[in-house]
Amino acid sequence: MAADAPQRDPEPRLGACPDCEATIPRDGLLAEYTHPDEWPKMLAECPGCGEVVSPR
């Protein structure tokens, strides 16, 4: 019996808007950058409130 393949999210997400909690889809990504000694950061447009935010 074969194991079930993991289901993939049909619309990959970046995370949630820190302002309005809306889900931010991957196609909302505007910029991705890394500062020395820090984790990569992203800026994306929130489809809920229209603000440019760093998804969490």
C-alpha cells in the first residue's frame, strides 16, 4: 500500500498581515532581502488592507 503524497497548498502563502490578519498570497511578494546576521525578510502587498507589510 503506497503512502499518501503530502497535499500541496494550491495557493502558496507568505503569511499573515500584521495589521489586518489577512492571508498574503505568494504573488503579493514585492521584495525579499537579507541583512547580515539576520533571517531573510519580505515585503508584500496585503490584499486585505492594501498596505505594504512584512508578513508574519
